[in-house]
Amino acid sequence: MPILVYRYGLRPPCENVDLVSDQIHLAHQYYNKLIEIERDRRKKVRAIMGVHPTVEPLEEEATAKKAVVDAAIADLRATHRASRSRSSTKEQRKRVKIARQQLKTVRAELRKAKAALKDDTAVQTAINKVNESAQATIRKERAICGCYWGTYLIIEKAVDAARKAAFVDPHFRRWTGHGAVAVQIQKGLSSFEALACDSTLLRIFVGSNPKRSELKMRVGTVQGKTTPIWATWPLILHRPLPRVATIKDVKVLRERLAGKDRWSVHFTLSLPDGWRRETCGTGTVAVDIGWRVRPSGLLRVAYFRDNQGYEEEILLEGAVRSGFRKVEDLRSTRDKNFNIERDWLAAWMRRQTKQGASLPDWLIEAATTLHAWRSTARLAALARTWRDSRFAGDTLAYPRLEDWRKQDKHLLSWEANQRDKSLARRKDQYRNIAARLSRKYHTLVLEQFDLSVMQRHVLPESDKGEIASARLYQRDAACSVLRSNLINGFAMRLGAVAEVNAAMTTQDCAVCGDHPEEPWDASKEVMHTCSECQANWDQDANAAHNLLLRWDEHQQGAKEAVPTKVKDYAVNTAPRQAKWAKRHTKNA
């Protein structure tokens, strides 16, 4: 049973506005309280396991090894700072690598020792008591949190996700105004019932113009009664809900963008088996994903080839990249203005002190480390405090600081909105590409490749350095976003997504099948001439062609056709599950 999430824009609430804001704030507090309980639980569990004879010495050794790693890295970075380059010696880098390896070995032994404690009855009994105590505390906090039950359920799901995903202790959330209120419909609600406006949890009023509709959602109950308390938002219903959909839960999300609220509603829908938004096409297409700067200055993000021989490169829209460059320019302008204003204010305070002028204690205390500030928000907060605490002799400094604050606020809003528009434009382009390919083809062939590896920063002890421009192109292209959109596009139309081994797809010649004895450097040029058949081809087009050929070989069972130097051409033929299909409900 597929699960789909439909998102719609909302305008600010027009009924029970204060109640909605209170619920969002209470939900934030409840989240942090649950995180506090989880961190305390982990601390107690570690204390129980840490005193065990098989674990305690390994814990101490791991702590000591970690201190050695930190000291070696600190020495290496001090050398980098002193020379303002990656000029550390081989001995320094080797010392860090050896220390990291030793720490890794000890931690592996520590994990094995802790895993072995699962068979220790005394330890497990003590841990179970801690877990039961934590669950009892959670139940007490739930009862007094003040959140409506649909809202506290999404908070508990978010904490569970943070608890399971984090290798370290889950972090508290800083209050930024972001948050959500929600209702969960246990037995489900059909789209017809929601539009009929007789539900006690959710009602949708559709006007003559669907983009001027209205959403009413229950956010509480009158004390001592069963009468619902409603909140109302103007709803931009830009597309109808599927008629066969069952609404499982609804979440209204508030986001803060440059100090302004942005509202949206997310409907989690359960759909019948075999439902699809539209049908996929026929045939197969192989897509080689990866960024490359073209001579024209445009950025290639992928190259595809179908089973009929048609091929095409996918270029990122120039407006997207120019939008990202504008964001960087605005950020640079803000940083320069901040540095000028910070240094001027620090110098002004020093002059006032030398001249014997008295400055208020709150300003002296707040600006003790002003010369080292790097946050524009911190200086803006000082300006707002100063606005309410004017004093004699500040007629030169305060107006200038206030002018800077207003200008920085304007630039911040511009920067945030420009970034948001550029991200949305790139997502829209990638979604359109996915829709175009999935409507035309049935099977999508991709590389078995972990794109997250390419996003990792170079370690301090590495001999390799990072190229700033390469990181910039990498962020612009966002290949993982394109990949996920392609997968979702085919999955939503019930197409097939296959992955083949990516080894040597760029190096092997797709024309003659030659496998070079010595791999050539693919980073120097896009075009390459095969040393065997003299065919001249674009290496990305060649990679897409090889992906298609390897998929065909797998389909035909011709394993002997695979070059012997490239092993394990295993293909994952199971349909990939789209992000929207990963949402599960109890009734699904």
C-alpha cells in the first residue's frame, strides 16, 4: 500500500493564532525534554556498562587514544595556521594517521566487549530498569506537556528518529520559531469526508477558486468537554487530493525564513495497491550522474543514453548557478560590513575609555570580546539592547550601529530568499527531468555508487588538498538530489530502477569493449580516443553507454561478455522504494 505526502502552501492562520503559536512552542519544549531524558538514559547505561571488568579498561584506553589523536591534530593544525597553508610535515601526518588507526582498533574492541554484555543477565537487568524508568518519565512528561495528542505524537516520532540515527547523543534544538502542529487520523479519513466538512479532526473548504480554499484543523479540546478547538488557515489548493486517497495524518508546518513565517500543510495519504499518478513509458535509459564544467561555462550534471541510441547531456540552468553566486556575493557584502562596523565600534569604545568617558556596565560586559566576534546576529542583538538603554555620549555610535543593523537585516532577507528561490528552481528542474524520462521510459539504470563519499571533506592529515572551485561546483550540482528525484519519478509511475556496478564505466570503451591496461586520467579532458579502435567519445556518454550495455548483459545472462578485469557486476533489479513510499503507518 503506497504512502504519498501531498504538500500545499498556507497563509498565516486567521483563527486561534495564539493557540497555534503556543502549541508550536510547547512542542519544541517537549522535544528538548525527551532529548534530555534520552541523554540521561544513555549516560546511566554507559555507567552500568563502563564498570564491567571487560569494558572499563577498554574505555580508559579509548579515552587515552582519543587524547593522543586530538593532540596530534592540534599540532598539525597549528602548523597550518602558522604557514597559512597545508605545510605540515610527513611525520606530523603519519603521527595523526597512526593515532587514528590505534583509536579505531580500540573502539572496535570496545564495541565487541559491549555487544558481549547482552548475555550478561545482571547487566541487562540493570539496563532494563533504566529503560523502564526513562519510559515512566516520558509518560509523565507527555501528560503535562500541554500539547494536543496529534502534535506530541509527531514529536515522539522525531525523537525516535534522532535516537536511532545518531551515532552520538542526540542534540537539543535551539528555538528558532520552526515547528508544527498535527492531527493523526487513526482509522483514516477519505478525501471526500474531509471535503464534506463533518469530521471532528479535519475540514477542507474549497471555494470557487481552489487557490482560495480554507483548512480547519483541530488543535485542542475544550476542557471538560469533547468540543473541538479549531485553527483555520487560508489554503492554496493548487492540485486536488487523489479521490482514492485515505488521509492518515496532517501536519501544519511553520518555518522561519529571514525573520518571516512561512506556512505549509502536509497530508500523508494511503493509496490503493497499483495506484499511480500516471503511467510510465517503455524502453530503458541509463543515466551517468556527475558534474562537469563545459567549455561554454555551463555545468553538466548528468548524461543519459537510451536503448535506441539516443543520448543527451543534462545541463544545470544558468539562472540557478547565477542565483547561488548572488547568495555568495550578498553574504560576502554582509561579512565585510560586519567586520568594518565591529572594528569601528571596538575602536570607539577604546577611545571613550582613554578619554575618561563613562560607559554603562551592561555595554562593557556585553562587548568584552567584541574584537573577536564573528556573528552578525550577536552584533544585531547588541544594537537592539542598546536601543532600549540609551546613555549620554552615544549620539555618534548608536545611530551608526542601528543603520548597520537595518542594512544587514535587509541583506539577510535578500540572501535567504535568493537562496530559497535558487534551491527551489534547481529542484523544479530536476523534477521535470525525472518526469520527462519516467514518462518516456520504463527502466532507469544507475550506477551503484555512494554519492555521499564525494561530499566528505579531506582529513587534516591527508596529503590531498581541497579545491574550493570543485566544492563549489559540487554544491551547485547536488547530484544526490538529482539521483533521488530520478528514482522517485520512476517509482511514482511504477517503473523499474536498476543499479549496476560502476567500476571502469568511464575507462572501458563502449564501442569495442577494450579495457585499458593502464587507466587514463579522466580528469584532464572530456573527450578521449580509444587506443584500440581509435573511436573518439565523450567520457560521460561512454559511461552511460557502458551502463546500458552491462544492464543488457545482465538481462541476457551473458556473464562471459563482462571484461574479466572488472568483477562483480551484480545488478539490483528490485524496484527502488521512493522517499514518499518510505512513510509507514500502523494501518498500512
